[in-house]
Amino acid sequence: MTIRSKVKKKFTGDGWRISADCPYCFCLFLIIGNILFNILVTSSSAAYRISLLIAINFLLVSISKFNFLQPVIQSFIIGLIVTIGAKFYINESSWFICPVLWAFNYISYYRFGSWGRQFRNSFTPCEMLIVTQGALICLTQSTLCELGSFVPALSLSCSNDLTTRVLQLLFFGLTITVILMSYSARNDNLAMVYTSLVTGLLVMYSRLAVIINKEPLTWLFLDVFFTHSRIHLFELWACLFIFTIFFCVIVEAFADNAANTVIRKFFHLIVIPVYASGLKYDPPMLYFLSCCLLWILIVLETLRITDPENGGKAIVFFMERFKNDNDRGFITLTHIYLLIGLSLSLWISPNIDKISFNFASGMITVAVGDTAAAIIGSRFGKHKWLNSNKSIEGTLGSILCQIIASILIKFYLKVSTNILVITILSIISSIIEAKTIQIDNLILPLYFNLLWLIAAVFKLI
């Protein structure tokens, strides 16, 4: 069977992984809600406020009830409305934003709709909506920054922080690289798959040199990684990484079947010291490395799909034992969702230099709450929620563990928060975990972070 036929077979889905109408409606507003309330709570730059307008743009695109015109006309109208809003909201913003929004709106109507139909066996509608909105927001802002080199008026969309600017470039370059790799695989050209990967890396390398005005690898190792204050963090993270690899090899060697719940939740637990130490001692470095790890995981997943007979086999070796029923579709997403869930509250914050309790939303809900619910529920759960396979005992264990973890994080990070509010949020997130049919790693941190930000706006924290 050729690469083309294998990839084409993988690209074809029978339907949504699980079809869900509720809480599908709430998913429309999760990303934009988090961005909006971050602006209300924390001082933000013009570039961050522009991201809110871009999020509003794709929110309007996502609402199917608005699709009453031809896509090309509707794409332009939505882009124009949002651009006019940007001119009133941020006087310095450029009219050149309009054609960029128009182009991405038009692409989202056709190309992303087509990809959604092909990939839907890996998603629920809610997950597809969140992933698509998030990817389009990041890609649009990254594109505006890259065009800023040719249209100075668009440079307002770029962050003044060098690290964020580098990550925007990486996201832009990675997106183009992944698209080219996928296209090459569809055309049964394995050589072009790796040519696209190498070319993309070289182009990003040369562009990085222009942006940072230094040799990128030298800058990465001397100015970013191996500074005096970060050496000990890297020592801890390196030890945890080696231990994780050792654990994967042991499981692969001795496990007879797919890993059970306790073994799979190992990855939820091992990230706790990583994120706890990163948030306490160096949030910007945790932000940078978690984004880089996301790009690496996306490239590896692309290689697994486009080259299943060679590079894909080595990747599958470490992943196969840890899959569950949510990973039987075209794309394996659980591990990527775990990283996104743990990092998202940090990624979407306009000010990562000032530590805040909500940065730990992923740790509390995913690393602690979801793990406790799964382990306690699988071992001691006897009473099931109505129309759910989740147990009440697991939910109660999740609530208790989240409250304890929140208190420990409050004192460990030395941040202010209200224990009563955290208790309420823990109860809400645990009930959502029990009732939702989405992948918890993606959904729970978004809800927890949004509810915490709403409480902060009303001075309840």
C-alpha cells in the first residue's frame, strides 16, 4: 500500500468521535472569554488586545447561524466589521488587518471545514471548535507579525517581548511546514515529506537570526537555557525526563495489553514537579519551553501520520501502550491536550512575569483533579452519575484533592486567592469532568481559568 493510500485512509473519518450538542454552545465562548477577562484583570499590550479582536472575528465565523451570505462576501464583511472595531478600540491599529482576516475567514469556511470533516473521528464538535479557533487566532497574529516586516503599520500586532516574537515565528513556520509535509504525503512522495521538514527548519533558523540579531543556537543555549539561575531547573527537568523515558521502556517491555488508568495517569503526576518548579522560579522559561514542546509534539505527530513505515514506528513504540478510546481516530491528541491543558492559562496570560494563582489551573484540574477522579473512581467507584460512566466517588475524590492542591499551591507560590472561591471552582470543575464527554485535559483548565478570572473581575479573589 502506497503512502498516499495509507494517508488517505487515515484522513477519512466515519463521523465525530462522540457527537455532542451540549456543552457545545459554551465552547464557542471559552477562548474569547479567557482572553477578554485576562484583559479586564491584567494590564495588557496592544498586541494582546488585538488578539481579542481576532478571537471575536473567528467567534463570528464559528457561529453557523450567521452563514447567510456567500462565503467570500461574508468573510469580507466579518473582517471589515472587526477591523473597524479595532480602529475604535486601538487607534494605532492598521486597516491592513482587514485583508488578512478576510483571507483567513475564507480559508476557514472551505479548507478548515474540509479538514474538520476528514479529522472528525479524532474530535468531538466542542474540541474541534476550540482547537480550530485557537489555531486560527495564533496563526493570524503570527501572520500579521511576519507581514509587519513589509507593512510597518502591522507591527503593532507583534509582541514587544523577544521570546513571544520568536514563538510567533515558530508557530507561523511550523504551520507552513506541517501543511507541506501533509500535502507531500498525500501525493505519495516520502522524500518531499522530509525535504519539507528540513526546508522549514532551515527557513525558520535563518528568519530567527534576523529577528534576534544573533546566531540562534548560541542565543538559545547561552542567553536562554544555560544562565546561572536556570541551571538547577534544567537539572531537575532532565532527571524527570530521563525517568519518564525509562518508565515508557519498562511499560513497553512488561505490559501485556494497553496501559490501565493508573499507568496512563503517571504522565499527569510527573508533570507536577515540572510545572510547580517552573511557575515558582521561572514562569517565562516554562512558557517558552512548553510552547517549543508543543511544536515538537505536533511535528512528531505529523511524522507518525505521513511516514508510518519508518519514523512513525519509533514514535508509535512509545505511544501505543498509553492510548485510550479517545485516541482511536486519525490523530492522537491526548498527550498534546495534556500539554495544552497544563500550559494554556500561562500561554494566554498577558503578563507572565507576574505570577498568579490561575497559572496553576492546569495543574489543579488535570494533573491533580482528573488523576484523582480516574484513580479513585476506577478503584472505589460504585455509584455512577446518571447517563455517565464516571463515579460519584471519583468526583468527590477529585474535589477533595483539588482543594488540598489549591491550598498547597497558594502557599508554595505565595499568591493570593480565596479558599472559598477555589472550593466552589473545584466542585464545578469536578462536576464538569464527570459529565463532559470531551477530553478533560483540554476542557477543564479553560473552564477553571475562566471562572477564576471572572471571580477576580468581581474582586472575589
